[in-house]
Amino acid sequence: MRRTLTMAAAATALALLGGPLPVAEAGTARVVGRWSVREAQSFWTAERMASATPAPLAPATAPASAPASGDTAVPSGAPSPGRVPAPDPSAAAVTPVTAPAVSAGPVPEPSAESDRAGDTIGAALAGPGTGTNFDGIPVVGRMFVMKGAGAYFCTASVVASPGRDLVLSAAHCLLGSDTRKVAFVPRYTARNPRPYGMFPVLRDAKGRSKVWIHPRYRSQGANRAATLDVAFAQVGPGPKGRRVQDVVGGNRLLTGGPYAHPRVTLIGHPSSAARPRVCVNRTTKFTSEDARIPGSFLRIACTGYPGGTSGGPFLARYDAKTRTGDVIGVIGGWKTGGDTSDVSYSSYFGKEVRALFDTAVAGARVG
């Protein structure tokens, strides 16, 4: 994760691909790879979700011998500390994004199951760069995972896809070998923890969670491959048998756009907050001068985004009617999102992220 984690937590790498299979709840068949919505909702009670903590950091450096697949855990470690440069106040605003968005067709408006209270983001905003807790939007939520005996979470969001069943988060949230019982909960709040139910991350025939992370991120670690801190996951149907995008909508994946955007909405779930957080500000381009963390990243100044917000979407052109936008980044990348809670970063969404999305779409189609 990022920022407020203890050194002990930072030294523990979050794991995902592979690992022990979930145990079926009492009275259900033990099926290889099974992790149903019934089991997810039985395991992830309101109390367990409330007690979950921000996911530990991913490895900062590559393992001595890179694993051939995601089945092997990699050594733990944390990105090196450093002072985050302040955004450049002289950077000029640019025109809105013109690059075509990746979309699986029209994004539905929120279903009848969602409330119609209007633009909750607009009501919550406190001025450019100032984060404010609010009631959330349906397309963004928490991703819950179990690792060992611990319950953890990151922020995630639904991304429009042909199968209408993909969510997007940061790779450092979903990397490793022993994470189990993974589930996405749209619009989570402590007061109303499952307003749209729960969507379990599916497993393949070998029992491994269906999560797509760039191979270079797995082999090189969170520092050397910080520009690829992106992950896609396929989730199963919710409690009424409906796909997640049909229930809450989906953001359009935008790749190939500029680094600088005049207006971006940032949403994340802070570790200590009962509700998610929203902020609107412009983004600027940040190029790392640290040779251990090479590359250029999107950067946004928004107050109050500590551990737990990793994976939260950067949304351009947010639409108050559909409550969706163009997702141009997720909190992560440089130092897995930054080393202060008031400046956040994202890997740039370019050709490699588009290719990773295409791989996830193809993998999800296989079933």
C-alpha cells in the first residue's frame, strides 16, 4: 500500500495469484476453485470488513530469480523513502482528453437498485485539491482479500469490458501467491457495507484467482516496474446473478492520453475513514529523478489519501448522470502512490496498459 503503513506491514508483500483454495462454507460442496458470492458474503461479514486494514506493500525489488508465473511468492520489501516534490504551480492547463477511450459499448446508468440522490460528488467537493469524505459512487468500492490470518483491502473500480465483469486496481494490491477469499464491494461504507452486494474474484480451473498483472511488474518489483502498477480482475455475478457492470455501470478505460488533465476526480477508501474520499484537481506530469524508480507518472495534489486508497481511480470527464468517467490512472506507481497522503501518483496508461486490458478481456472470455 502506501504512506501510513508501519514498517512491519510494509515488509509483508501482498500475495494473490495461486495459493490455498478457499474452504467451502458448511453445507456446500468442496469444488476446486470455487469461491461463490454466497461464500463471499458469508465470510466477509460487516465486522470482518470493518476490521480489514490496508494491504501491505508489494516487493520493491525483483526477486533473485524471477518466477516463471505468478504462482511463486517474491521477497518482501518497501519502496525507498523520499520527499515528494510539490506539484509545479506554473504548469499550464491543457485541453480535455482527445484520445479514444477503450469501451465495451455504452455504459449503463445506475440500476434501479441504486439510489437516485443526484451528484453526490458535486455536493461533497470542498474546492480544488481538498479531499472530502462522501457517500461514494456505485462504480467504485473496496477490494477485500485474506492473506494468512489477516484481512486487507485496497480501492478498486469497475472498468467497462465486453464481459461486463472486470474491475481495476493497483498491481501492488493484488500481487503474490497466497491471498484468498478476494471480493469486490461497490460503494462500501461502514454504515451500509454491501449496498449492491458482493462480487467474488473468480478462479481458474487450477484454483488461481483471475487477476492480470504485467509480467515485468511481477519479475522486477514495485520500484523498477513502477510504471506498470496496474491490475485487472474478473469478478463473478452478484447475489442476484447479475454482472457487476450491469448493476453499477463501468468507467471507460482511456489509454494514450496526456499526463496533464485540467480536471480529474480522485476517489479512494482511506484506512481510518468510514466513507470513501473524493477530490477534484488537475494532474501534472512527474518524471522520477530516482534511478531506482524510473519513469514518468501522473501526479495530483489532493489532501487526505493515506493507506487504503491505493487502486483508487483517476477519473477524467466524470458524468454526474451515469456516475462514471474515463479512468486514466489508479493510485499507485511512484512509491506505490507516493509517500505523503496529500500528493498521489499513477502509472501512465499507455500501450502496455491497453495490452494488459486486452489480455484480461481475452482471459475473462475463456472462463
